[in-house]
Amino acid sequence: MNTAQPAKRIHSFHPPQRTLLGPGPSDIHPRTIAAMGQPVVGYLDPIFVEMMDELKTLLRYAYRTENALTFPGSGPGSVGMETCFVNLVEPGDKVIVCRNGVFGGRMIENVERCGGTPVVVEDAWGEPVDPQKVEDAFKAHPDARILAFIQAETSTGCASDARTLAALAHRFGALSIVDAVTSLGGSELRVDEWGLDAVYSGSQKCLSCTPGLTPLTFSEAALARIKARRHKVQSWFMDLNLVLEYWGNTKRTYHHTAPINGLYALHEALLLLREEGIDNAWTRHQRHHAALKAGLEAIGLRFVVREASRLPQMNAVYIPEGINDLDVRRRLLADFNLEIGAGLGPLAGKVWRFGLMGYSCRAENVMLCLSALGSVLADMGYPVEVGHAEAAAHAVYAAQHAEAARNKHK
Amino acid sequence: MNTAQPAKRIHSFHPPQRTLLGPGPSDIHPRTIAAMGQPVVGYLDPIFVEMMDELKTLLRYAYRTENALTFPGSGPGSVGMETCFVNLVEPGDKVIVCRNGVFGGRMIENVERCGGTPVVVEDAWGEPVDPQKVEDAFKAHPDARILAFIQAETSTGCASDARTLAALAHRFGALSIVDAVTSLGGSELRVDEWGLDAVYSGSQKCLSCTPGLTPLTFSEAALARIKARRHKVQSWFMDLNLVLEYWGNTKRTYHHTAPINGLYALHEALLLLREEGIDNAWTRHQRHHAALKAGLEAIGLRFVVREASRLPQMNAVYIPEGINDLDVRRRLLADFNLEIGAGLGPLAGKVWRFGLMGYSCRAENVMLCLSALGSVLADMGYPVEVGHAEAAAHAVYAAQHAEAARNKHK
């Protein structure tokens, strides 16, 4: 056996400074990076425990909820998803799952692996979940105990109407599991007002925090369902009955070692969000989306999702005929340090996904993106006048400024 | 509903600089902290993918293995544990689990939640796993498919003989699942030479990296077992068949967003380990353990584990009669910014656990620890002469230096 020294010499790793306009991670604010680099303390250090309480308060602010059970799970968004399913689904449970992109499919997998029976409501990729189909599914399966859907489908950039869907679930005596990975902090999400029961998100999208944390919130009804389970939760790590011994309000006891530095970062990222104000953050995503959209359309690119259902923070457009997906993305990365997102699943090679999430969602990034894309496409012989897209975005910003000035002087 | 502003004003969080001599997290090396704070890049960025390959190489070095399937899982050590169990245990499988502390108990939970049948081999807390009992268990249950044990029991500081136990498993046609959370990087661990099949660890112990990552390695036999499963792995997130689409050697595809900054940190932490040399790291833990032990014994403290089975990186000693556990730990934290570990389970309030892990394992920390503990205990009326423990540790270091000088001039 030879494990003495690897053949290739390995040095310290120094990544370049990218601009991240893909599906996440998004750029991290310097304050958040600095927070993360602070000295590690113990996971039961009284000073840390105090910070955990602040984190829960800040997360409630971001989620627009007063749910006691609101905390950051120690894992990526897919751990958030699985935490919701393993705790709320019992063997034999019927779960209505809405699929209109990649992540609905992942939900189906989760239901099956929990021993549940998924009832799938299908909508086309790029279409929002159709509430009528959900209602029909509930009528056909009145014993369904849960409705699960994606509020903001990252694979297509499509928003579904979480309020209407959650209300349907309640009407039929079911709870809702809602994927808010891409929505939290980027577009309207009101957990209490809309009556959502179990919601998970990710740290690396519109919160612009380091990847690897999953904000979670559960209504009283969801918690009651978990406490009334007949079977043990199949995951030890994600069993909320155990996790709560650490994150709950009573005496804290060890469950697993929390990702301390990541939690420092999340605290600062949520503080930045609260300083800006959640409504202002939602508006900011809309403003820059409008400018990006004008620029992309000036280039001649067509959106996957129709206007009414478009997510401002995730813009999926079709790749023009004759243009090679990978060539363009490689050029953007190599020449401009700019990352944009590729298509997933059936949309691979067919669409680009432009994320404008959290700290990435800034005018300088919109202009860089349009400028870089215009120049790369022109180089490849695509009929676009360099500077045209930037002019279109500029016009949108100018109009926004004029309106802001008018409103100010009213 | 009122979620406008939390009542309490929340500011940026600034933790103090602690010295961490508990059960982990350990102090993080400045280079590792700096690596973590570098700009985030996409999880499929070619530059990042190259770093992932280096990470796997470095982990193979640390684990002393050539296992292809060696990578850092996205979660704490308990995700590592659960990843091993959900992938290797199928419903109905019999698993021999050795329990001699907290973490064996967690393994039993894992087996049960996977639908397996645990056959428990019990040893007293503080005693190593008795190979004779394991052999007897295999003889009584020749159909057992897996042997699971903790190499380094963090709750007591006891080492078990991983080589002998793994050989027993193979003799009876079973695979081994080995918890190396506290051993990796701190005491001898040779995955290939000892024939271990599935091994997990944590980033925040002797690797002195940020918490939240779990180095994993699987033998060919373990991988074959996983590929031959009759049932789907019950966890979507931990299903190695899926995780490998991202971490495997073929074309990388999205599974979940990797904890990018944490992985930067792990890369640097492993580089530090390789620069030191794994054997040198093992020796360093022994050297400082000897000094700490001399000091603790000079104070009159008695070890939980007998000498032959003591882990150098985790020193559990009984709290003297009449001394209040919490008072001492609070004083150490408040006056000296020093964290030591409390007892877990039946040992709560009865023992202290002094960790000397990774970057925390340094002479200055040993001396600080003895000095702080001596002075706090003296203050509380415990009969100890201040300076006595430091002198005992000093004598050990002086002897080590003298021997090193002799060896050098030979």
C-alpha cells in the first residue's frame, strides 16, 4: 500500500473572485464573510446559545412568522426538504406532491422513501402549479394528509401561489410542506398570513450566506402532527424530537455539533436582511429583475416562464438556436469571472438561468451580465449589437429613478 | 400578527477568543480560517471541481487508504454515522453493535431506524470493546452482516482495538462500520491495513476544521454491498448512489449544493496535516497528552480509562468529591476563556473531559489548562498547590526534549 505522498503536489487553494449569477450559491456580503471567520466557540457556550436565540428571532422575521419552531438546520436545502418529509410523513400516508420542475421530483422521492404514497399533480416545466388540479386531487384522495409543493421552482424560475395552495390543503384537512429555498428573502413569503405548515429554505440563495444551512419553520399544527406520530422518525439526525433538545427553548443538550462558523455567517446575513427590511429586499429583486429582463429581451432571448409567474431572482431564458450552451458559459467564466446557471434535466443545454439573488442582486451585476453576454454572443456570430442590452437596462433603471424622485417630491 | 421588529435589539455577533479544550470543536488554525473566508464559487466551477479531487486525495492520506470512495459528506459526524448505516443496513439485517459510551447507543438507534436488528455487545463506560464478547456475538449470530463500533469513544476517552475488531468481522463474513470521529488525525488509524469497511469522522476534532463536515471512506466490499441492495436507501440526501453523481470520478452532476467555504477550510486543514505528516501528528498528540496527564495527576485527578486504552486527544478524569462541576467550568470560561468538556449521560457532573485535538493540542494550551484549573480549584478550597501541575507537565516536556536531543545526536 502506498499512501505516503500523493503524486500531484497540492497547494493551498485560492479561488478566483467570481460574480455568481447562477442558481446559487450567490455572492456573499463582505460582512457575512467576516462574521464567518471569527474564532470558533463551543456549541454550548453561553455566548453562543444567546446567539442561537437571536438567530431564531431573525429567521422568524425573514419568514414572517411567530412559529416557535423556527431554526437553521445543519445541512443544505435538501436536508431541509428531507427533515420536513421524514418528520411529517408516516408509512402509508398519502401525500399530494406538485411537480413542475426538478424539485417536485425530489419531493416524490422523499415521500416514497418515507413509506408514503405520493399522489402526483403534474404541471409542465415552466408552468405554475395549477390549484384546480390540486383541488381535484384532494377530491379524488380525501384521505391525503399533506400537500407538498415548491413555491419558487429553481429549475425553471417559476413561482406558484403558495397562499392559495396552502389554503386548499387546510380546506381538505391537510398540512402543507413548502419549498422556499429560492424564495426566502427574494420574493414575497408570509408563513403565518398564508398559513404554511412546514417550510424549508437554503442559506446560499437570497440570504447570500455560505451554503450548508437550511432555515426551517413549523406551525403548531405541524408540530402537533410530529408529536402524535405512531412510528419513530426514520432519520436519527433529522428527528425533530431530538434536534429540539438542542434548538428548543428548554435546557439545551447536545444533539450534534452545530456548524458554528456557518451560523455566525447566517446571523450576519439575516441582520443585513433586517437592516434593509424584508419588503425592501423583495422590491430590490423586482427592480433589478426588470432591468435584467429588458436587457435579455433586447438581446432577443425569450423567457421560459410567462410574465405573471416569473421569479425575479431566477430568470430562465431559452438559448438561441445555433449557440452552444457550454461555449458561452465557459467564455463568461474565463473572460469575465461570471457564473450563470445551466439548465437542469430536460432543460439541460436548452436554457440559461440567470440568478439575481441576495447580495448578487445589484445594478453592477446586471450591467456586467448583459455586457459580458452581449459581447460573447456577438463574438460567436449571434446578431446582437454590443451595448444594446445595457442601454435597455439603463432605460429601466432611469425610469425607476425618475419614479422614485417623483414619489419623493409628492 | 406582529413580526415587524423583534423586541430585543440584535447586533452583529462577536464571539470571544476561547481556548477550546473540550470534546470539539477544537481551535481552528489561522490558515484554515483564512481559507474559509475566501470568495464563494459555484459547486460545479471547474476550479472547484479540481479542488474536490485534491480533497479526496488529502482525505485518503489522512485515512491511510486508497479507497476510491473517500470524500467529505455535507454534515456533522452524525450525518457520517447515518450515511454508513442507511447505505449498508437493509430491513431485517442483523448488526452487531458495540456500546461502551454515548455513541454506541446512537449506532443502535441508527440500526433500528433502518429496520435492522441490533445485537448489542455491552462494555462498561470507560472500558474498551472486548473482542471476546464480539466473537461470542458472531458465534451466536452467524448471520450478522455488519459489526459496528467506535474506535475512539468521545464520551469517555477510551480507544478500542479497531484492527482486531475489523478482522473479527471479516472472519465471520461481515463488514465493519467504524466511528473515527475523534481519532482521525489524532491517533493511529489505518483504514486499508486494518481492513475497515465504512469509516466516518468529523471535521471539528483532530482535523481542527470548522464543524459541519464528515470525512467518509468506503472499501470496495462496502461499495459492492451498497450496489447490491434490495431496497432503496431510505434517505435521499445520504443515498451514496446519488451523492456519487457529484463526488464520484465520472461526469459531475448536481446533487445538493456543497458547503463551499467549509470545503475550502477542510482542504487547508488537511494540507496542514500532510505538511506535519500524519505520524508526526499522532506523536504530537501523545507528547502533549503525557504532559497534561502528569499535570492532572499532580492535581490528584484520576482518569476514567485505564492507561492502555486512553486516547491522547480526549482525557476524561473524575471530578473530585465536593467540587461543583458547573462552577469550575464557568470560572474557567469566564476568567480564562478556557472551555473544557462536561460529562455526558451517566457521567454528567461526574467527569471532566479535556480535549487536546488538532490545533488545540499545543504546549501553551496544556500549560494554560493546568494553570487555570489549578488556580480555580485552589480558590475553591481544593487542596492543590498552585504551580504544582505546571511543574509536573514541565518535567515531562523537559524529558521529551532531552530524549529528542539524544536521538538527534546519536
